Amino acid sequence: MSRTAQVRITAWNARFDEGDDRVLRQRDELFGELHRDTGSLVQRQVPGPPGAKGATVDMLLMLASPAVVAGAVSVTKAWLGRDRDRRVRVDWEAADGQLRSVVVDGNAVDSETMRVALEQALGDQRRTLEGQQADGNG
């Protein structure tokens, strides 16, 4: 695990199919804005499931500072507010090793929900790293 906490960001529009050009443009818009405003968005290629062609892409937001959390909340809230059918899911690994996630949509654009989720992810991952360092594995 890296020393910087990270979360996986997934974005879609409930009104359109996954591969629809409108969804792809909206997703690119969000990821571009996150990268521009936080400087902390990275793309990771992940092998597809057995039998699938190609790889999938994970977008990882590196939570290096409170400013990154604030910037990500602001960008995501604005993006969701442009269309009530937009959705964003944030996934992270908690300190207990369990996968945690939260979904926020354009109907209930709530920056507090997103901020709390990102801060929870940041805290969980810091506790994991501290435990690894204490065990001599970090």
C-alpha cells in the first residue's frame, strides 16, 4: 500500500447506458476537473476479468492533504449538481481490511456526505499505515 491514502472514484449517469458517449464525456469531464483542481487523480490499468478483452481503468484520488479532500468535494458536488441522474461512488479499504463505499447522486448533492466519506477513507488508511509501521512492514 502506498503511504498516501487513496480512494477509487467511479462515475456514471443513471439515465444512459455505461458505454454511451454522453456518459463517457461526463465522466471525462469529472476526472479532468478533479485532476486540474486537486492534482491528485491518477489512472491505473487493471486486468479485466478472465475471458474479457482488454483492461479496465481505475481512477484513484490520492488524499495527500486536507486541501485535496476539500477540492475533491467541491468539484464532485458541482459535477453532480449539473444533472440529477449523475452518480459518484467512492471506494476505499478501511483499517479493518474491509472495502467501504459511499454513493452520492445528483438528487441529493450533499458535500458533507462526500467530505465525511473522504475523511473516513483518509483516517482508515492512515491507521492501516500506522499499524504496518508499528509492525515493521511499512
